[in-house]
Amino acid sequence: MLVALSALAACSAGPSTRPVIAVHGDGGEPSVAATPSGPRDVPPLESYETPGLSWSTCTDSARARMRGAAPAGDWEYECARLTVRLDVPSRPGRGSLGMSLLRVGTGGSPLVVVGEAGGEPGTVKAARLAASLPPSVLSTFTLIGVDRRGTGESDPVQCVPDAARIGIVEADPGAESHEELADAYTLASRECVLDLENRLPAVDSWRASADLEQLREALGVPHLNAIGIGEGARVLTLYASRFPDRIGRMVFDGAPDPTLDVAAVAETRAVAAEEAFSAFQKDCVIRACPLGAGATDRYRALVESLRDRPLRGAVFDVTPGTAAEAVLAGLADRNRWPALAEAIVAAEGGDGAKLAAFVEPLLVGREDDPARLDAGLITGCNDTTTRIPPERVIGMTEDWRTKHPLFGAYFARQLLACGPFPVPQAVKAPKLTSAPPMLVLTTASDPVTPREGGERAAQALPAGVVVAWQGGGHGALGQSACATKAAEEFLVSAKVPTNGTSCPP
């Protein structure tokens, strides 16, 4: 939901229509980890043991957490909890929180899955990812999904009042005034500061990377093998820079850009979202979906009609803001493009339930899956010291509304989010000067982590290797057979693909 700061970088794969924008970096503290030097090979695979973890069957509960979209097949899941250090700035190294884990697969080596703070919990992501990976991966590795701190069942943050959540999501990107949206963010900040107190600044990617080191120790392996999905790649990059001698086989699927400031990231996402919608429309034509070649015009007309006649719902309404949120969520999930087309058509006919289903996980929490807006908002604001003045947001909104008519105003207005939140203590990761090859998968039309950001992410790594899928949606792993094969060969056989490998749509 929240535009998160990126944390990686790479070479350009060709001409780009993305805006050229200034660069920004955050400050911080060095790590005390040893720093290897010189070129390094892909680390060997190691067997794991977890004498300190108590695993128990959780197949039924894991399937229930997938909200009716569990993969077909007789998948078996086990869950455990690991206690990690809370490490709030006022009590460094002290306090604790519980981190939820899920494992699936029969392999002897662990492969950790780290997701996005505002997205599907990492445990659920790992369970779903297992069904889309080649069998050799699951026979070589045991996937271990992690609900990163503040998310899922890892002591989740649930502090944003319902009124603020709904106010944020329902806010009309086309509104002339930003006051109502700013008020919703202010209410969210006030209640979260009161509710979380000293725990608030501990929900960030920096400390999430330290949690992974505690997990590695609990697994009893010298190196951390991991998949970072989207903004989860930021956590792995921080881990690599803090614990360079512990880097195992790492795959970044849709890595965020480490070179741009917050506003630049927001605008590149606006551009990428428009490209993703164009890819969605072309896919509609190929599939002869009910929207046909008029998807863009019909979506715009729907948004206009919702300004006059929102579609009422039991918990929240389908407004222009809700529609934008739903469409962006749908564009990110390539598997749900057919459902997104059906949802837009249903909303045209006055039925907003299908569009609302795309937004519901952000707003409506359950005991095993709290509302995801809270953790995404807090982690994103704790990951940057930047706070953009409202008057600057107003100017950018007007500019982007013209330049990026479908989603420009939406992404500009999101820059109000962190203004009311406390500015975190700045941290700076040590420079990573040596590392084994790390695989970075990019997607041509990715509305969450745009392709160029992933390229720059790979370039910032000592041995980053890009495999570029020419498709659309957020992430290539399990979507592109070519990109998935490259990841399989890298993870299982230590075969490093040629940098710049292009995979067909």
C-alpha cells in the first residue's frame, strides 16, 4: 500500500520512458560483521537442524489463511515460532517478540522466504510459492516462510483505527483538497504512537534483517539461502551488507530501487502502473475478456461514476480511491488479471463486491491475518527519514495527474502518509564490497517494484545478475517459466545465468 523506499540497484537494459529523478540516501550506523574481500563463489548447500524450534503440523490453518486460494494438491505445512530481539532504539539489544515460521518441502537445506510488510504474510507466501516452484527446488530445499516483524502472526501491529484505514483507502485521488486524506494519516499516526509506544520504531527493515540472522543461527547453517519478494529484497540486501560472510544463495524477485528518493520512487511506480494497465488491456484483448480493447476508457468512466454514486459495502464503500487500490492490487497479481477484468465489469453494473475483495486484506483483519495496511504504513515510514511537506505534495499531485493520468495523483497523494509519523533514527548499512553472485529477477511491467529499479539494484551488488522477464505483474518467480528455470538452476545447481538474460512474455 505505502510507497516504500527501495534498497538495491542496476544497469540499464535499454531505452526507458521513466522519469529521470534525483537520488537520495538515508544515514545510519555501521555493522561490526566481518567483511570478506575479493570475488566469491556461490556457497555450497548445507543441511539444517532446528533443535531450538518446535515444529507442529499447521496444514489446515495455513490453508485457511490463504483466504480460499490455497494451491491444489496434498501440501503439508509445519509451523513454529522463534523468539527474536525487539531491539528498540531506547533499549538496544533488549526486549523480545515472537516470529512466526512455516516450512514446506523435503530438502535438507533451508531456503527462507521474505515478503513485503504490507503484502501477504511471508509464511503464506512460502506456502503458495511452493506450489509454483519446480519439484527439484522442493526436494533440495525446505522452504521456510517468515512473517516479518509486525506482520501476519509475528506480533502484528494493529494500531490504525478502522476510520483511518477506511479514510485512507476510500480517499478520492482526484479530490482537489488533500485535507481529509491528511487527517486520516494524522489519526493513524496518533493512535499508533499511543498504542505501540516504544515498540513503534522497532518495526522496520533494518531490524527485520537482524531477525534473519537469528533465524540462520536457529537453523544451524553457516549461510542464509533466501528468496526476497518485492520489498522483502530490501531486507535481504540489508542482511547481506550487515552479515557479508553469511550470504548464501539469494534470489531477489522484483527488487526495489536503492538510488531514488521517496518522491522519485512514487513517480516511477506511477509510470510502471500505467504500463502494467496497458499490458493488462492487451492481455484482455488476447483473452477476449469482457473489457476488450476498451479497458482504459471503461476504468476511467467507472471512476467518474463512483464520484457521484459510490457502491455501498458492509464495511467500506467502493469509491474512486477504493477502485484505484483494487486495480493496483489486481495488476500486481498476474494470476488475478481475469478476476480483475470481471470485477471492473461487475462494478460497472453496480456490484462492487468483486472489486472490494481485492482491497479487503488491507482493511479487514482476521485473528490469523490482521489488516495489512498497518504494518505496511509503519514499516515504510520507519524505513526513511524523509518527510515531504503537504504543499510540495499538492504541486506534485497536479503535475503527475497530467503526466500519468490513470494513477499519478494516487501515488503523489500517498506521499502524505509519513508526514505525521515520528522521524526514525537514521541507519546506514555498511557498503557491501564483496559477495557471491545474487540473482535479481525483474518484470517489464511491474507496478510495485519497477524494472529499472531492479536493474539498479543488481548493479549496486558486487555480483548482481539480472534475468529480465518481459511480462507484467509483480514478480517473475512462478510466473515466467524461463525466469523460474534460471532461479531453479541457480539455487539447486549453483549455475549462474548470463547477466541481462531476457525471458519472453
